[in-house]
Amino acid sequence: MASLIKTHYKLAKTAIKENRTRSFLTCLGIAIGVASIILILSLMGSVSNLIKKEISAIGSDLIVVRPSTTKDTVTSIVEELTASSSFQKSNLALSDTATISEIEGVSAVAPIALSTNTISSDKNTLPAVTVMGTTLDYSKIEPLAMKHGAFLTEANAENGVVLGHMLSLELFNTINSTVGKTVTIMGEKFMVIGVLDETDQSINFDNVDFDNAAIVNIVTLDQITDSTQIQQINVKAENTDSLARISTEIREKLIEKKHGDQNFTVAYGDAITHPAGSLFNIISGMLALVAGISLVVGGIGVMNIMLVSVAERTHEIGIRKAVGASSRNILMQFLFEALILSVLGGIFGLVLGYIFAFLISIITPFAPYISLEIIAITFLTAIVVGIIFGIYPALKAASKNPIDSLKHYR
């Protein structure tokens, strides 16, 4: 058996070498489809790692409460991330934080409300800036690194604002001397009490780009806006052993408080995901479908080349059958050749995909993600494509009549 496989390999290698340009173009068709899949899987893994890394840095004692919807997943996620009224249907309220705080084992509770407003300084005016409202407990749950100044405290929470790194730069053209200056939000004056350090993490489980956001007291935000909607409530437990119990109690108490309304989710551990991450998975699925179409096109290219090869080598098939080669031997010979073309395309696609992933990582926070699973998927995909699109030409070659084949000349 080993010698037979070795023979098939030598024959396939010889055939591929004799038609190098044609073989290269065939492999390229497979490589493009495989590279697309590698790029998608790498980006998905990178996004997942970003969120897991952030949660790990904060601690494993985090519980997140979010509004949910009865709509299908795709519709709800897209509306949540794109609609200006995405949180107007949230059934979470500021009073829910007090209810959660009373649960035994809870050490801190911080609601998050988002609003999009115009912010102006004495130098610049910026439209559509994300304003995040929260409480003082937020710093206990997720301590943000400060470049200058301090986070919200009881002394400055009423009219204080913390600016993101890039937002401060755009408002005042600097980040070094902005503490103490004032900005205007919805006609109200706020004093800058702190500037966040650069995060370079536009994707996080809070759904906030902190580099470009302003953070104020949620009570103040509620007073200056018409409708403050709670996007999320972060809960910190005293220890990880009580996460399941606290999560159950949060659900039960909120259902009771809301008279049976269960349009919210309570998550902890690996169940904490980010809507942007979910949307990215949906987009990745669509891109994977396109990549799959590319693979089908590449597979058709393999089939086409193999059919041409069978037609060109009909006389060779007749000679092999005349000297004792069985139809099975002929089938395996041509199927093996198709597999080699597909695997070579898969290897080329693997390298090409990670080159693209590395180039993307230069301008985005998505570092290339490499795993044995992705490599295994690459080779499995290449083998499946080779078998599916190589079987018909191989069967056609195996079914040729040796006498008719010997009469055929190129």
C-alpha cells in the first residue's frame, strides 16, 4: 500500500511539474478561498481574545445585566448598534441598581447609559460624541487608566466630566493642560476633571470607545437629556464562588420588581459577550459564505484542469491498463493528483491569509490569531475540496476503455 501511494505521488508530481503554470493557477484558485477563510477565522479569534483579555484583566467576579429583545438575533444586534433609539426600549432603570446593591455578596454596581450629543469647548465643537453616564462605583469594577486628573468622585461628580484621550485632543488640541477647563454638553457646563490614557481598544464588553467618549455622572446625564436609557449594569461580586447565586438572585428580584417582565439577560464568565462581537460574527459568517463561493470556484478550476489532464493523458491511461493497472489504480492516481493540487493551494492560502491578517493588524487592534484548529480547518477544507472536485475526473479516467485509449493520441 505504501509503495502504491509513493507511486501515485511520483506520478502526480511529474504531471504537476510538466504543467507548472497551469498547476500554479489552479492552486491559486484554491488559495484565494482558503486565504479568505483564514483571514476571517483569524479576525474572529482576535476579537474574542480582545474581549476575554479585557474581562480577565478586570477579574472573573463580574456579572453583566443587559436589556434583551424578543426579535431574532441578527435584527436585534443590528438595531442595537445602528439605531439612534437603540436603547429606548430598554426595561432597565436606574432604580434597578439599588435593588441589585441590596443582594448579599455584591460589592459594587455601575449602570451604563449612552447618549450621543454635541460637545463644545472654547476651541472646537464636535457633533455626535458618545457621552457615557455611570456612577462612582464604575472605577471599582473597571479601573480606567488616567493620563491626567482623576475619575468621578463625590466631590466633583455633579458637574465633572472625564474625557477620552482622542476626544480631549480634538476638543482642546492637547491632552496635557485640559484638566480644569470647561466643555458644554446640551447647554450645560462641565469641568474637565480627568483625561483617560490611550486604550487602543475600540471593542470591549461595555460597547464604549473610551478614547473618543466623555464620562459623566448618570444622574446628571439623566437631568440634561430627555430619555436616559440603561444599556448595561455591571455588577462586581465579592468572590467568584457566589457568581451563580448572585446571578440567580438578580434575575429573580428584577423579574419581581418589573412584574414578570423578563426582557433582560444576566451573564457572567464566558457568557459575557459584546454586541459588536456578535455583529462581527454575523458579518464573518456572511464573508465566510463568500469565501465558500470562492472555494467552489477554485474547486471547479481543479475539476476543469483534471478533466483536461485526463483528456491529454488518455493514451497513458490505455498503456497503464494494458500492463495490468486496475480501474481503481487509475482512479487513485488522478484523485491523488487533485488532492495534491488542493493541499498545495491550501498551504499557499494559509500563508497568504496570515500575511493579510498581519497587514490588517498594523492598522487595527486585531492581532493575527493562530491556532491548531485553524490550521486543521485549512487542511481539512483543502482535502474535502480536492476529493469533491477531483472524484469526477478520476472516475472518468478510471472508466476509459483500454483499447480505445490506446488508439488515442494527443
